Amino acid sequence: MKQEPQNFVDHLHNQSYEDQYLTNRITHHSMVNDNGRDKESLNGLWNFGVDQYDTCLRAKWYEENYVDDEGRTNPMDFSFDLWENMKVPASWNTQQEKMFYYEGSVVYTRTFLYVNKGEDRVFIKFGAVNYDAKIFLNRQYLGCHKGGSTPFFVEVTGHLEKSNRILVVANNTRKPSNVPTENTDWFNYGGIYRDVELLRLPSTFIKDFVIGLVPDSKFSKIKLDLSVEGLELDGYGELTINELGITMPIEVTGGQGSVVFDSQPELWSPENPKLYDVTLTYRNDLIQEKVGFREIRVEGTDILLNGTKIYLKGISAHEESVLNGKAISEDEIIENFKLAKEMNCNYMRLAHYPHTERAAQLADEMGIMLWEEIPVYWAIEFHNDNTYRDAENQLTELIKRDRNRASVIIWSVGNENADTDARLKFMSSLAMKAKELDPTRLVSAACILDHVNHVIDDRLEEYLDVIGANQYYGWYQTDFDNLIKLFENSQPTKPVVITEFGADAKAGHRGTVDEKGTEDCQLDIYKKQVAVLGQIPYVKGTSPWILYDFRCPRRLHRATQNYYNTKGLLSEDKSYKKPAFYVMQEFYKNK
């Protein structure tokens, strides 16, 4: 038998170096409902180094072995505290010109002081890291999270010292097995681009709760489900909603409690975004949240909000800005919602991945209904079990994060996938998982239409409450008259939302209606689209593509794109409204 070589150097020769890190996954199981809790920010300036060869993981830099067993100094290939600074949260692409197109591994690190103040459990929350994040604290590996747009929590109880070094290896390399996969239609921003926060909790704490109207109760019953974690899993919690005159005990057994009670809250709607202060206590823990109560359901081809038929007057939007990339600010979110309202929208499709949780909180306050989506986009590896587990975990993290948000009415399990057997199994399983996690909201997906036979026909429809339909008649499907054929050929028994339509137009670029890339061509297509869409009885909403232009490395037409998708109704900096904006504004005003 051939012996192992005596000169094998693990960090140089081991091509499976990453395997040891992938077994300890950070998933939705470690999530904690942190709304309304006191948290300490770990944002700010972190040291960072570009690590193209993943040497930190290969050579285990995080162990900081500055001397050998006999006390002699080891040579080091890193100098954590002498590295340059990177703002957190931020997309690294927007912070330094040299980092703009970088994809790969980057090491972030900082130190922080910790003083125990009587808490028994401590977690660090990462709002999002794109795509793969491996977390280390004080020379110990704590776990790996996959998925670039959902939050994750790492318990650091027992690992903290007075002075602490946290280290994050963030890698945004596009891979076939990822969700999304290698090929997308948006910019692949990298980094720790949402907040990093320290959360202190008692030994037994409220892990999660879900509150909302009981479906079909005539808006007169509220249900609360509560889960706690720790040593004292049997006892009583208390729910308080002062404005409704509610102070109610909740019996908890084995860490779980549930109660249904009579109440007639003022219903949340875009016209009346009413929120109530909800307080929940258990043992020494307290959590507070602002919650709206409303019911969303379908009946035949109608969508009903609080029992009244509605039309989803919407617009799609990416989470992006010229200055901040994917690390969009609160002011920018508010600006987007205000622009949507100026267009007379009551709804927005947050594409194609989970946007920051602050978006849904602000939508609750401002009165915008939301479609939230996971990036099962185009050609995912539908046959890959690991890819499915990644997608399901992202879906679960999204739903757990936002299922108390009245504004969120639709969970979407994907966008524009070919209707294969593997895809049907993959996405139908996700749709059923969404219903299991949250039976009170609608489930959809943005489907590709059959542009050969011009018909809405997707086997996934059976598992959806609302059929999302992307169509670009007049643009990619150049013969616009075929859109009329499509609607004549289709007889859906469920409501259809036209989740995308539109055309590229460089801001300020004029020409004839037949000249692609001009505002005039875009305007002509929008006029034709709304003239048809407004007459189709089973179409119950639209969210044209897209609110404003956004970066995309696959868009190389120098005159009309220049690395931007220019289908926006506004320019990329939102300083200019294209003429088609006003077509939608008028259409929604009269719809």
C-alpha cells in the first residue's frame, strides 16, 4: 500500500480544504426574533484584506499562531490590524474603485470589548453577507452561512472574552450550485452589506412569535403562536395590545404556546396603514413590535384584501443605488416608496431576492403591499439536493423574518425558470414549504410564458395562489399583436399578475417608436401594454420592469446600456422620470 507522502503540507496541497468548514451550517434554526430588542452595533470600520486564494481558510490564519510550540516566531502572511479599512455595512464594490468588479474571498476583522451585564445568552446577528460567510471568534470557528440576502444569527455564548476578535471570510463567487446560480441579470455586489449587531438575552428567552388575523374569521379573531428557548420551557407568558384593551396570559408547554382570542382591530390597508404596539413577555424576557392586522386571500380570479377585491397597482424594484450598491440606505428605501406612491402604486415587487427587513417595516408604516422573493432565478441546479436545501433555508429565513409584516402579501419562490420535471419538483416543494410556514399569505412565482403557442401554461400553476407572468411583447417578443393572442388563448382559474413587462430606454435618448433603446419606443410599448392589460378580466395586477435603471454586467450595448439595465421608468440616480412613468401613473389613477 502506498504511504502518505512525508512532505505533504496541508494548506498547500489539500484541495478539499473547504470541506471542514461546510459541515457546521448556520441556518434558520438559530434565528431569534429581534424586533424591538436592544442591540449593540458592531458596524463601523473593519480591517479587510482581499484573499483571492482563500489562504485564510487554507492556512487557518484565524488561529493566530504567532509562535511555534517551542516559542519561536512563525512567519505570518497576514497582519490583521495593519490592513486597510472597509466600512460595514457596505458593498465592497462601491467603497474602492479597485474593488468594483472583484468577485471572490475577502477577510473582514475587527476587535470589540465585551462586558457581561447579567445576560446568559449572547448572539451576533448579521443582516446579510453575500454570498458565503464563515464566522470566527477568538480563534474558534463558529459556522458557515450560505445565501446572500437573508439574516443569520451566531450564538457566541461561552466564546466571549473581555477583548474579542471577530473574523468573517466573505465570498461572493458565483457558482452553479448557488441560489442564485452563476448567470443573473443584476450586479453581484459583495461584502457585509447589512448591519452587524450584538444581542444579549436571558437564559430563557422568546425565540419567535407570529401574530395575525385568523383566516375566514370575519376579521374578529387573532391568533398568537409563541416559541421560547432555554431552561424554563413551561410557564406563562403575557400578550399586551393596549390600544385593543388586550392583556392576555399564554400558557407555554415544552417551549410552545398558542392562543386564539376575539378582537376587532382596525384593519391595515394601503389607504389606512394602521399599526398596533404589541408587547410580549415570558419570564425575564420582553419583546415589542408594531403589527398591522389584515387578511389577504384569493377567490376565483380575484385577489381580496380584507374581503374587498383589489387590483395590485405596482412596480418592480431592485435593492440597489448608484452610491451604495446593495447596501441601500433607509432614506433610499423611503424615496423608492414615495416614487411608487407618486405613480399611484399600492404595491411593489421586491425583486429578485430578499431586500432588507427595513423595507417591509417601512412598507408597513407607509402603506405599500409587497411581493417578496427568493433568488431561484433562471437555470438553478434543480437536480441538486444541496441547492434545494439552500433555497429552502433562504425561503424559511425570509418568512421567519417578515411574517409579522402586514405589508407582505405574497411569497414568491422564483423567477423565469424553464418548466422541466426537476424544476417542477424543486419549486412545488418550495411553494408547499411556504404554505406550511405561513398559511395566511399568497404564494406565487414569476413564470415564463409559452411564447411559441402564446399561452399562459406552466405546470407550477397548480401549486400557486397567484400566477406571476413575465412578458415582453413589443420588446423581446417583437410582434406585439401576439400578446392579444396570448390572453385569448389562456383561461386561468386563478388571478394573474403581470410581474414584468417593459423596454430599455436610455434616459433622454429620443428617436422613433421603432428605434429600440429610445424613450419613444419604450413609451409606445407602455401605451400598448396598458391598453390591453386594462381589458383582461383575470389580470389583477401589474408590476412593470422596473422603477429605475440598475447595474448589470451583461448589458454591453454602449449607446443605450453601458453596463446598466435601462428598463427603468427613472434614470439610475432617480433624478429623471422617463415619459413611460406618466403612462403608468395615469393608468393606475384610473384603474
